[in-house]
Amino acid sequence: MDSIKQEITNEINLLELTSIRDNIEKMAKFNQVEILRILQKNPNITLNENNYGVHINLSDLSNELIIELKNYINYVTTQETNLKLFETQKDNLRNFFNDKLETTDKKKDSIRIPPSLYYK
């Protein structure tokens, strides 16, 4: 029974680490640099760097460090979601006011001013 629990725990950990890795790989470079800063706080972490980037064995990380990485990933995801939402709202407002201005301009074009009023 204990071996089954351990096997399930190992599978969950593997899925969790895979998810962390995938999320980090999708991040912008400056966010990945921040991940490296988080990892460099711990002197027991070995960072392997080559021409393709920096490689880390995530299975060597402590639970505390994994939690810190997950918190940062959640922070970045939340910020990106909020930014997309604000950009969408900004675009909607811009479109709304542009439509209003176009409607107002069309109304101005339709008003006829008698020539006698041009030069007073």
C-alpha cells in the first residue's frame, strides 16, 4: 500500500515538475532571468550553461524552492492575464470613442452653412 502511495506521489511530482518546466520555457527572457535569480539564492543548485541556455535538474530542488518557483509562475501568469485584460479594455474604449468621433464628424459634414455666413 505504501509503495502505491509513493508511486502516485512520484507521478504527481513528475507532472508538477514538467508543468513548471513548460511554464518557464514559455516565459519571456526577463522572466526566465528572474527564475535564475531565485535559483541562485540556493548554493546547492547546480546550473549547467551551454550555447542553448541554462539547464537545471528540477528534481534536485527542495520543496521550498519549488513553491517559490510556482508562486513566481502564478505571479507572472496573473500579470499577463491582467495586462491582456487592460489592453482589451483600452482597445474597446479606443474603438468606442473613435466610432463616436466618426459619427460626430459625419453629423458636422451634413450641416449646411449658408455662404452668406462665411464672411462676416
